[in-house]
Amino acid sequence: MTVNLQGSESIIGSKSFTAVAINCAAKAGEWIKSKLGAHASLSLKSSPHDLVTEVDKGSEKMIRSLILTHFPHHSFLGEEGAGAGPEASRQALEAALQAEDYLWIVDPIDGTTNFVHGFPGYVVSIALAYRGEVIVGVIYDPSRDEMFVAEKGKGAYVHGKRMQVDEADKLGASLIATGFPADHLGSLPVNLRGIQAVAPRVRNVRVAGSAALHLAYVAAGRLSGFWEIGLSSWDVAAGVLMVQESGGRVSDTSGAAYDLRVRNIAATNGAVHEELLHTLQAAGAAGGK
Ligand code: LIP
């Protein structure tokens, strides 16, 4: 299929990309749910806080083969196909960006620790980027059977209803989420400083264990914002598009525009963005580049 993003073919192409992403997320999500409490192997990756099971690997294999059956010339970047740790993640992204114009970026289970413990909040996250820009984002939460879908320029939806960020206009009226990164040496101390600075200023902080789900919830207006230090492209690519298409704002924690290489992320309803960034920066909790 030839796809020209500027022309009418893009509508056909983009719809079919989205349909494939939804199909993959639904199939993988149902399978993951069927394995809840029944995973056979548990291994550690970059640290004792970085878990992987055979279900993560099986989910990625299933999604990869479905996508490449439909789009054999696209490139594919999945968490379990990349090496462990921040540097390996950076390198895998650089290599994938060089390969083809179309790049699928997949986290086969975002929230693996939740999955391992039977705690709800493990999702499938699938994004498609064209020349480095995300054009489709799908996040499926099998625990609640919620499919979040975003298409560049066409909005973001859950349960067929258009999503819209919430209207909180200050941190004091906000519910904000963050995460504890698997990298306990570099990223965790920075995020802990951030929590210490943000928690007293907001209604409350949530740490639900899935960056992708947090982003989907910002898009759906269930959270006013989310930040985390040290994430990878597969954790956030789909969710970033969702927040943008729901009227929110996404940047790195220093305020620079989002691109796929951003690892320190802030995503909000827009209205509380500056206040969140300022709070993090004043506490020395924005991290480096
Ligand atoms: C996890 C994130 C979580 C974050 C962890 C980790 P995984 O992804 O979504 O919110 O705090 O650092 O990256 O490893 O479950 O796909």
C-alpha cells in the first residue's frame, strides 16, 4: 500500500494503521489477562526493580508478527527486543529511527510489576511514528476493558467518546501522577525529590505503576498531569499523542518540545503545565537531558 500523508490516501492508510493497532492491542491484552496469576517465569533486567515474564515476551511476539504481516516494510521497536537499561533503550531507538519512515513503538506490557503482583494497571501500548512523529497511539487496559485510541489531527477516544483533558487551573486543584523508575541509581533520587516538592502543592499524587495508563488518564481528564524521570519511548509514545489530541500539553521536564528521544516527561491539561515544571525545576527534580 502506498501512503501519502498529505493526500486522500492518508485517510485510508491512517485508518488501517489504527485498525491494526487496535486489533493487536485487543488480542494481546486478552491473552495477557488470561495469564494473570499464571506466569511461569520471572526474570530481572537492568535492576531488581525491572521485571520481565514470558508473558511480556509472548505479547511482543504476537504484536510484532501481526504488525509485520500487515506492514512488512515498517520497522518495529519493542521493549523486549531492546537491551535492558537507559543506554540500550537510547541506542535501540536511534537504530529504529534510521531504519524506515514508519516505525511501530510497542510496550507489550506497560506495568509489568502490576501484572506480576495481580494489581490492576497493566496495559498494552502501541504507537506508530512517521518520520519520527507519532501519528497513531493505542493503549488497551484489559483489567477495565478500556481501549484508548488517538490519531494525529483527529482526536482521541475512549469507549467511542472523544476525550478531553480536565479543567484544573492550578496544582492545588489537581490530581497528579508519577512513577518510580526502574533505574534506582540515576532516575529514582530525582523523582523522589519531585514527589517531595509536588505532593504538598496538589490535591494528591497517584503512582499507579504504568506510565502509559497515566498518560491515557491525563487525556481522559481523570488526572490533571503526570511526570516521570527516565522513561523510554515505548512507555510514552502512544500516550503522548493521546494527551495532545485531548487538548493537553506535553514537554520534557525542562519545558522543551516532546520528541521520541525525551526520557524525562511532563504531560498535563496545559493549564497547570508551567506550575508543575516550575515546581520540579525549583526542587532540582527535572533531571538532565
Ligand atoms: C514501567 C512504567 C512505570 C515506570 C517504570 C517502568 P514497564 O514500564 O510504565 O510507570 O515507573 O519505570 O518503565 O517496565 O512495566 O513496561
